[in-house]
Amino acid sequence: MNFRGRYKPDTVGFQIAPMIDIMLFLLCFFVTMQIYMQWETEIDIKLPTAATAQVEQRLPGEIILNLRKSGEVTVNGRKFSDPELSSLLRQVVDPKTGFPGQPVLIRADGDTSYQRLIHVLDLCRANDIWNISFATGPGDEKAAK
């Protein structure tokens, strides 16, 4: 008996369920990557170390000021002069465009001039930014004992 002669298989159409799975996977991937992309760190900055340094939780919308050894200030990979930085900080705390309690993280190179660091801190304070923290690297455990 020849059963195959009369049977014609249906052609498989577009499958929506696997496509939805792929799209959800891509969405999760890009949301996760977007979170990590916001954590801006300059690779060539050598942070000062502290024996009691801890990795703290990042605050949402935190602005990171990278202060290089040469005294340049960069935010999101862009160099800022003092007037430009002051203008940026003013926009950040403006109630119309920003958030008055905006957290700012200063990542200063260990060899940066103390005077330059205080000047950047003074710019923050002049623009009414009070939620400031400093980044440090993990210290030597032997030195802590």
C-alpha cells in the first residue's frame, strides 16, 4: 500500500513564538548593557587607595567627574573647562531641568594636585551640589594591620 502518495505535508509558516523569545532575550540583554554603560570610569585614572575602601551601591543618575593627573575634568568622555563644568553642574541641580539632590562622584587620580581637587569641589559647592562622594581603590591589607 502506498500511503505517501496521497499525503502532502503542509508548508511550515512563520513561527511567532520563537521570534518572541528572541526579542525578549535581546531586550533583557540591552537593558542590562545599558546599566553597565552608565557606569563611566576612566581607565587611565589611578585612584588613591584606602584600607577600608568598599564597593558601594551606585546611586541612580549619579554624575561621575573624572579628574585626571593633568587637572582635566571629564564627564562622559568629554573634557570640560571650569566655566563649562560650572554650567553643567548648574543645569544638573536646576529644578526645571535636573534634580536638586543630584549625587556626584569625584574620581580623582592619586597624583592630582590637591589644589585642583579642592577647586573642583568648590565648583560643586558654588553650584549648590551637596551630595558628593569620592572614589577610592582597595588598599593593601598588610598596611591596614
